[in-house]
Amino acid sequence: MDIIVCIKQVPDTTEVKINPETNTLVREGVPSIVNPFDENAIEAALALKEQHGGKVTVITMGPPQAKEALKQAVAMGADEVYLVSDRAFAGSDTWATSYTLAQAIKKIGKYDLILCGKQAIDGDTAQVGPGIAEWLNIPQATFAVKIEVADNKAKVERMLEEENEIVEIPLPAVITVVKQINEPRMPSLKGMMKAKKSEIPTLSLADINGDPEKAGLKGSPTQVVKIFSPPAKGGGEMLTGEPADIAAGVVAKIKERKII
Amino acid sequence: MGIKVIEEKCIGCGLCVKVCPFAVIRIENKKAIIDEAGCNLCGACVTACKKFQAIEIKREEQTPQTKDLSAYSGIWVFAEHRDGKIQNVTYELLGEAQLLAKDLNCEIAAVLLGDSGIEKETENLFAHGAQKVYLVCDPELKDYRTAPYTRVITGLIDKYKPEIMLIGATTTGRDLAARMAIRINCGLTADCTGLAIDPERKILLQTRPAFGGNIMATIISPNHRPQMATVRPKVFRKSKIQNPKSQIIRENPNIQTEDLLVKLIEIVKDESAKVNLQDAEIIVSGGRGIGDPKNFAIIEELAKVLGGAVGASRATVDAGWISAHHQVGQTGKTVAPKLYVACGISGKIQHLVGMQGADTIIAINKDPDAPIFKVATYGIVGDVLEIVPLLIRKIQEVRG
Ligand SMILES: Cc1cc2nc3c(=O)[nH]c(=O)nc-3n(C[C@H](O)[C@H](O)[C@H](O)COP(=O)(O)OP(=O)(O)OC[C@H]3O[C@@H](n4cnc5c(N)ncnc54)[C@H](O)[C@@H]3O)c2cc1C
Ligand SMILES: Nc1ncnc2c1ncn2[C@@H]1O[C@H](COP(=O)(O)O)[C@@H](O)[C@H]1O
């Protein structure tokens, strides 16, 4: 079974801080990590390979430094990796990103399954996975917490708001995964050695037969016109004193507000 | 490429370096240098450099409009339903559409797909402000599935050409919208929390949080129609404008056999999440500060005496203390109840973005510096295990 996993390198948004004086984003020193959900996607791919055999290929579209993310994938056990990188890809929105990744996937060739994270934590769009599926004209199952493969079909449990839903989907397909699907493995020592030595092949716009009109800024229907800090919320009232009095005080207040 | 530092104007102050979410700007010889390969043209630096105007983003490289945009008009709302009932987010979108329609002077329509039983729901759509309902009924459309829904809705869009298409940012809405946007070649802005019409260009300004809620971005799709957005539930208000000249437009489904490859096998109900968190008026949430999974019992008890639902932070979900359906936050649910009680939750930004829309927030935390207190209406510094039982008793007393 040949699986392609799409991963993205993102800033660790838990480390992003707001400067309280200027109310702006402090990005200095914030490490880049593999998008957490994409680690789950890699793990899911490796687990499926262990069951069914085959090959796990991991790709990312991004600047040259995104190689680091691919090295982590190699260390975890990926068989092959590709960096999809070209100046022409800069400024891509999800439309152009999914186009570019789909082109790269066509170039790489045979696949039974494409795995993505549910969403990338920098943009939180959850749009690239379904986008790839549409470009490749194959079915999709999003928000998977469980994937079982048999007879060229996958049984996927999808996590929805109030319940889960089990669907059967023929392969090849795109499946996006949520965090609850598994616990990503740590890179092995052997894997890390391999990652250190590995050369990371790069695919350019020309390599993937990309249409420059569809890639990067040019191919992106959306434009960011403004970035600003969310309005700071002022704190409310701190209640102090004896626990019993505090409890009585809060209950009186929510009663006043007609909540109870 | 689109971004440029105007050297004459740049004084090397470094404001841009600090705000760049991608850390691709550095100062060399007192001038800002932008590593274009890593830049996604978000514009944070342009905003930061307002005073000097030394950074410029040029967008004329973008594909010029090829479609006749003037042929598109009206606002459409996707009518999402589950078990035959329209989801609240649909009414919220119809409410927001009223405001947008005023600025555009256009019509508001809902798009409703389902089996024949769904037709009765058109009443509810009209009662919340839809002027038209495009109705497509077929047994294959009873429950949401990506391919048939995408086929039918994009078909309607091609035929009737709405200017704006709004879809709830639910699991269903995100699954659908992402696929539609590629098929009809449109921009799509995810999970918006603010919508407005640009007074001059008459285009949709779509505002949304990014970087886990740390920054807000306003996004447009000026050259493509419809302008599509998924919109976060619980952000906008429903409206009760009944339109007198309501009209149902029936369309035939154009589903193909290739759209029916994915089969729904089973729905697995999460018994513990029986209460619909997103619609609850009162939510009591537990965080890692409750110390032990068994202490969710007192969280549940407080929720019960208040008549509310139980929420949770991701840390407790990750630890396996409670099912993921209860998670509130960036990767959980967005809630906006009348009352939110945060028990032993630190209040990291990823949690706050999911609950700070609540009318009243009570936070209980041992640590007086916990960030949850920044959004709390009432902050209690103390031990949850001591405070919560006191609250339960007091509420029971008051209730008599
Ligand atoms: C991509 C991404 C997405 C995320 N999405 C979400 C999300 O959707 N929802 C979410 O909640 N988090 C999310 N997080 C995680 C988030 O950053 C925090 O790690 C998480 O919210 C912390 O949960 P917590 O407050 O329960 O635990 P902690 O941060 O460990 O806080 C526990 C708090 O309890 C207090 N405490 C301890 N003992 C007591 C006591 N006896 N009495 C009173 N107080 C006590 C402590 O002072 C502390 O403030 C996300 C993170 C990432 C990276
Ligand atoms: N630049 C990228 N390179 C590779 N995969 C990506 C990229 N952007 C997004 N993805 C994949 O698409 C998923 C959803 O991303 P997003 O739509 O940006 O929230 C991620 O979890 C990745 O699996």
C-alpha cells in the first residue's frame, strides 16, 4: 500500500506571545515544528504500512527550511520525502497550495491513500486536504479518528461535533486525521541517523508541471488585506476572602444577572 | 514577487521584525530584509510600518478578473441540518446576511438539500430571514455526504450566480466548502468571526483569527465569485425577520453514480456528550487543575444543578479524562453560553478563543496570574475542589 502524507512546517503557536505594551505578536525565538496533526498523519501512515506493507512518502510545500520537517518524518520512519519548493509558490492560499500539492502528488505517481492533518495550526483552515482530493478527483473523508483498510477500501470513523460517523470509502482517497487517532511515535536513533544523512529532493514548479497561473500569489483567489491584534479583553472582578463568602458572592451575582 | 522594502524610507527600526509571524524579516545594515521564500504576504509588517510606509505589497500580479462579476448577485446561506433539523449556525448566518444585504441591496436565499422530509424546514428558514429557498430533494441527499452535496450546490451556483456564499464552519461545512471552492474556482476564507461589506468596492471583508487566535486577518476574494466563507458558529445573532414574499425554488438533483462511492455505515453516538455543547446556555468546564479524572464528577454535578453542559480543556481530553466531544477551544468547539464556569483551566489562548464570547465567565484557579482571569467576569483564586462544592451547595440553597 503506497501512502503519501502531506505535512506542513508551522510556527509553534503555543509559544507565540503578545507583547502586552504594544499588543503585537512576538514571533522572535518561536520554534518551527511539524504541524501537530500532521505528525498524527505520519503515524497513521506508518501504522498502516506496518499492517499492509508498502511505502510511506512524505511531502511538504514550503521554503527551503521546511526540509527540517521532512527530516523529522524520515527519523520517524518515512521511506521517501520530497520538498516542493519554488519562489513561484510564495503567497499561496489554500486554493493554490492544494493545486501545487496535487500536482506534486501526480508527479510522484502511484498512491493508494493520501493522508493530511485535519488542519494546520497557523491558518486553521482545514481546506487543503479536501482541496487536494478535488484536484485529484478522488473521494475524501475528513476528521478521521480511526482508519481500517481492507480490500482496497477504507473504513473511516469521522469525529463530528456531537457524534462520530463511520463511512466506507474506496481507495485511492484523501483522509484527514484528528489528534485523537493515535500517539505519534518518537524518532528512533536509527531514524535520526538516516535523517541526518538523507538528501532531500526538491520539486520545482517545472518539475511538477505546474501552471504558473495557478500557483503562488498569482493563483490565489484570496488576499490578506489587513493583519491586526485581537482587541485585548479587560479582566473583570476578582473575588477574595473566605471561600464560603466568595461562593455566596458569586452565586448572588449570577442570580442578579438572572442566569439562575 | 509582491513584497518590497523601500530602502529610502526604512530606518531599520525593527518593528517589522517583531511582528512577522513567519520570522522571515531581519535587519542588516540598518535596513529590513525580507526572505521572500518564507513570506506569505500576510501584511503584518506593512501594518507595523504604518509610520514610515517603507514596506509595500504589490498585488497586481494576481490573476485579473476573467468572469463577468456583475452577473453575480445575492447572498446564499447553506442550510445545514442534522437528523432533519436545521442547525442553529444556519440561522445565525441568515441573521448576519440581513446586515450584509442592506449594504449590497440584494436578496438573501438559503440552499436546502435533503430527502423529501426536509421540505417542512423551509418554514424555519423563511422565519429567520430567507427570502428564497433553493430546495433539492432526493433520497441520496438525506444525510450530508461530500460528493453529492458538492455536485448539487455547485450546480446551483453555476446556474443562479450568487455573489456571496456563507457556510457554517462546522465539520460538515468545512468538508463541503473546501471541496466546492476548488470545483468552482473561488476563494474561500475559513472560520470567519467578522463579515462586512467594503463601502467602496462592495466586496466582502472576511475577518478571522489566525495563529491560534493570536492575530486577526482580514481577507478578500475580489476577483472571484461567489465570495465564499465558512463562519464560526455562535458568533453572529439570529434574526427573526419574516419575509412576506418568500419563495421556494425547486431544482432537480444532478447526482452522478460516481458521487455515491462513499457509504455511510453507522453513526456512533457519544452518550457522554448528549448535551449539545454548542447550544448550551450554561457550561461548566474542567481543566487539568481538577487534578484527577474522577473529579469530573463534581464538575458534572455543578453543571447539573445549573442545568448546563460539561466542557473540558484539551489537556484533560488528551489525558483521556473525558471524551473529545467535550473539548472547548481552537481544536474543539466554540461556545458562547450565557455562563461559562472554568474550573482549573489555565486559559491558554487556544482555550480562550473557544469560550471568550460567553456573556459571563467565572474562573476558578489557584494561580492568581493564570491568563483565564484576563477574560473572567468573576475571578476566584482558590482550590476548585473546595470552591465547586461550596458553589453547588449555595446554588441549591438559593434554588430552595
Ligand atoms: C494546535 C493546538 C490546539 C489547541 N487547541 C486547544 C483547544 O481546542 N482547547 C484547549 O483547551 N486547549 C487547546 N490547546 C492546548 C492549550 O494550549 C493548553 O495546553 C490547554 O488548554 C491547557 O489545559 P488546562 O488549562 O486544563 O491545563 P493547564 O495549562 O495545565 O492548567 C491547569 C490550571 O489549573 C490550575 N490548578 C491546578 N490545581 C488547581 C486546583 N486544585 N484548584 C484550582 N486551580 C488549579 C493551575 O494553576 C493551572 O492554571 C491547543 C494547543 C495547540 C498547540
Ligand atoms: N504547505 C503544505 N505542504 C504540505 N501539506 C500541507 C501544506 N499546507 C497544508 N497541508 C496539509 O493540509 C492539512 C490542512 O491544512 P490547512 O488547510 O492549511 O489547515 C495540513 O494538516 C497538511 O496535512
